[in-house]
Amino acid sequence: MSKLNATDIQGFVLRGYNLPVARYLFLHFESAPRARSLIARLLAHVTTGQRWDGSKPKITVNIAFTHRGLVHLELPDATLLSFPVEFQQGMKHRSEILGDCGVNAPERWEAIWREDRVHAWLGINALTPDALDARCSAMVSDIEETGGAIVLGSQDAAAVVIDGKPTTKEHFGYTDGFGNPDYLGVERSSQPGQGKLMPNGSWAPLATGELLLGYADEAGEIPVGPVPHLLASNGTFMVYRKLHQNVATFRGFLERQAAAYAGGKEKLAAKFIGRWRDGTPIELAPDHPDPSIAQDPNRNTNFTYGADAEGTRCPIGAHIRRVHPRDAFGFNGRLINRRRITRRGLPYGRFAAEGDPVSDTEDRGVIFMALNASISRQFEFVQQQWVQYGNDAHLGNDKDPLMGNHGGHGRFVVQGDLSRANPPLICSHLPDFVELRGGDYFFLPSITALGMIAMGLVDPR
Amino acid sequence: MPNKNGSVYGLTILSPIIDDDKATPSHDLQIRDYLARLSTREDSPFAVAPGTHLARLVVLDDVIYVGMPACEEHLKSKYLIFESNCDGDLDGYLHGLADTIADHLDAIWKHCVGYPGAANRQAFVDYMKACQLNTTFYFAAVNDKSVEETLRALQTKTAVADFIATHQGADPATLQREFIRFAAELKARPIPRPGSMGPLRDIKTGGHNE
């Protein structure tokens, strides 16, 4: 495997667009022939993975389908039944497996996600709000003209703007988006720490089949995908989750815990996630943020935890140490390399700067989108075992401090040492900092597969 | 040396299930039905009986060769497989089972060929040993501690973590006073019941996280 056919892969799969505004339209199909002609019309606008070579587009369009959507597009039964079980079931049905209970339970989701009516996701990213509005209204007219779908609703998302510049900050104030893996064949400026750790300490790209269907994965197997192979190949699965952030709860909790923590509030905030709020890995800079590390691609993801087995620099339960344990489990990474996901996503809602008044009820959070070849092996495993449980990290029943579904009973241990500035701390009665408001599992087909769907050419024989 | 690893014993028992085409439902299904209703928490027979770290009961219908080219092989009988990682010597363990969960044993093994019943103690022990296979490789993640020691350690870990969480920042004199009181109180606590310390989780884990 040397080079992927990037023009056959949706661009959203191969790269984060780094465009500051986005709108996600949720479509419902009523008639299969009309829906197919709509897809045929959209096909010309879908952004592929082709290199931009300096002329970055001002707007991108991508499309993905729920299993229900593919049923309504009248794909052959033999094809529909060949999709992985978790995709057929959809995210709502998987709530017990994911720990989506309590405040995260489907009964509490937004109506659009409770009603099982979403058939397709149309993702539009743009450089400016005006470009976004113009493209979306043109698209909605297309949709109405063809009668191909009903627009059930939409979700706006945008990079947090600080001092007039779009940033990669999220609402709790952390700089986000460091941890995406490298894959074989995917052209992008790779950096150490983003693929898999090799025995000699270097980092190598993960097998293509961890991201894309139709290629060998880390076990040397072709991931489970639908038949025919041509429908699956160059496609992937997307997990869409709308995560509301209780910013007032977070700030209040941090403030109260910091009062009893000699390391100070910012250090405690860094201990929660494993990075200072500017993105500096606490593993590399345990005492203070260091912009020269945070902004250096050769350093900001280039670290391991082997020399910090006690977690005195980066707590063992810190978010980034849980979801990407790097060298933590031994066996040359074999327990980790098949559990990696690629994250896309943007915050939504108004950003409240530190010190501005905030309330939990204000609509703000992050649209979390994860891409992986196997939702059950990758996303669901990470969510169930590493976010909502602690056994693999030797943390008993503790959950991820920020993402965990704590219900007021969570605990987070900050390991410390004997120095005054780095004491241990046990945070108890963790509330729910993040609440799930809905989402679903989607199939993001290749350009060829989109054409097959549009022209009714999907033939499993 | 099979079966023993430090103080932990790995027990494997294969008991042939009665093949009676007049029995409805069949004996293997009757075992499956009984097993499916057993608790996996404090009320599990293996939590009630002493000395079990973990145990598993499986009905083995037949062998299925998965591969190419397929070759067809069959067992002479259906078997009940009983696997247990337990404390101490085998005789003591089997007697402990017969002392505490004879009804469960009889309800399960009465469907097996030649089972004498737990009331006939020597015959029961002889029967189980006659069905035993050597165990050469088994899961023994218990640090060579007995079930009671393990439960006590878990209890201590949880209690100490709670103590630390509620006494952070206390002045040394208070901390010492409280800790002495706590340590005495902890020592006096009864050992928790087996099966009582896991989290209450609805999640069923498995190959596909199902």
C-alpha cells in the first residue's frame, strides 16, 4: 500500500478542514428515487480528499447516511444486512453499552435524535458565515426542488473566536485537536506522537484499515464492511455526538477544588486533561505552560508515560492519558493501536471568556465527530472501557474526569509527589461536566459508492 | 505441576450429560435453563460457598471446526464443563461446596451421567475427581491471596481512598487521631460478602461489547 486514491475518498475523512464555521443539515428521505436524484445532484459538490496545493476551497460539502437512511434509499437487503451490527442498530440502541444513561439517556436527547428520523448528515464547512449561508440556502433550494429530502433540522458550529481570530479552544478553555492519528497512505504533515509507537521509540502511521474500509487494519484484516466491496472500500463510519458542556459547573468545581490544592487552579485544570489550557502537555512541562512546546509540532504530541508510571506529572486518569495511553499497556502497543479514532468537530454556542458570567443552561458544547473503520472495536470500546470505566488504567471504577457520566459520584485522583507545588489531591463527588444531547452512527461512503447509491447500482451479488 | 499455582487451585471438571431422547426438554437444555437463572452477584452459589475466586459453568454441545476445508468431528456426549479458580486443596473445596450449596449442585449435576448426589459425600468427591482434567494454564490474577484476603484488601483500598478523600488538608494532629480511630473501626468491620464489591453495571461486555 503506497498511496490512496484521494479523489475517491471524501475530504472530511482525510483531513480536518480547519475552516472556522460549519453547518450540519439533517435530512429525511421520503421517496427513494427522488432521494437518489438529490444525491446525484449533490455528488458534483462533494469535497474529495484531493490535495489543495495552495488553493484551499472556501467551502466544503460532505455527506453520510444512517442505516435507516440506506434502508430508505432502498439498497438491497443483502447489502443492508451486511453492515456491522452496531451501525444497523444506531447509537440510541447502543446507549447501555456506551454508558449513555442518567442525564445522557436517549429520553433526554433533543427531539431530532429521539425520533429515529435522521437519514443523512450533510456537513458544510466554510471560511465565512456569509459563504456558509449562501451555500446552505442554495443547497436547501436544491433539496426542495428535487423533493429529495426534508430538512429536519440543522446544527451550527464554529471555531471559538478570540481577539478576532478563530482558535482551536473549546468552552472549558482548553486548546483542543492535538491527538489525531496518522495512517499509512494519508498525505498530511505528520508529527511524532500521532501514529503508533514502535519498539525503537519512533512513531509510525497506523494501518490504513483502522480508518478506511477496504484496507488491511492493524491485525492484517480487512475491516468488516458491507457488500459489495466497492460500496465499502474508501468509506468509513462516523460517530456524531452533540455534547453539551456545563461550563458554570466546571468553573465552580475547579474553583472549589483549587482552593484546597497548593499547585494552583491552572495546574489542577491541566491535571484534569493532561494538557495546560494552551495545549502544552503536562507530561513534558509539569510546572507551567510552555508555548514553545505547545506550538511545536515536533514536541506537542511527542511524549510517552513510561517515565511517569506513578502519574505524578500527568495523572493516570487524565483525559488524554486515558483515551490515548501511548506506551502504557506494553505488548508493543497491540492493546492500543486498534482502539484509535480520528476526531473531527467544532464547538457550538457562544464562547464565554474566563470571568464572564456563565450558566449551564446556555446552549454551548462541542459537536464530536469520530471516524473509524469499526465503531464497536474503536469508538465504543474507548467510550465504554477508557472513558466510562477505569480498570485498564488500574483505576477501579473511576471514569474520565471530564467526559465521564458521574452523576455526582465521580472521583478523580491527582497523583502527586513530596514537593509543595505538586501535592496529591482526590477530587470527589464529580458532577456531569458534559451531557449528551443526541447523535447517531453514520456511514461515509466513497465518491464511487455515492455514485452507486445515486444511480441505484448497489448490487451485492 | 498442573492445577496448582501458589495457593490457588485451577479446577476443570467435565461431566457427560445424560443423553435421553425421551427427556423433554433434554437434560442439556434443563441445565442451560438453570444456569441462565443463577445470580452473578452475592447470591451466586459460588459466592455462597467458600473459596471461589471465579467460576464458570458451560454446556458443551459438540465441537465445531471453523476453517477450510471443514472436517467433521463429534464428541461422544454433551458435557457440562465446570471451571473454578479456588483456594486451597481440592478435597476441602469440594467438601465446602457440598456443605453449602448441595441443592444447586444436585439441581445441575443430576442431569449428568453417574452423578451420586451431594448427600453421599465420599461418592460425590470421588465422582468430581473422576471427572477432573488436569488444568495446565489458567487465569490467576489474585496475587496468591485467598478469597478472604482479596476481599479484605478491596475493602481496605476503598475505605482508605474514602478516608483520604474526606481528610485532605486536615492538620497532622487531627489526621493522626482520625486515622487511628478509622484503622480500629476498619479492622472491626466484617469481611464483605463475595460478589458484593463489583460496580452495579448493566453493561454486558463481550466480543462485540454486547
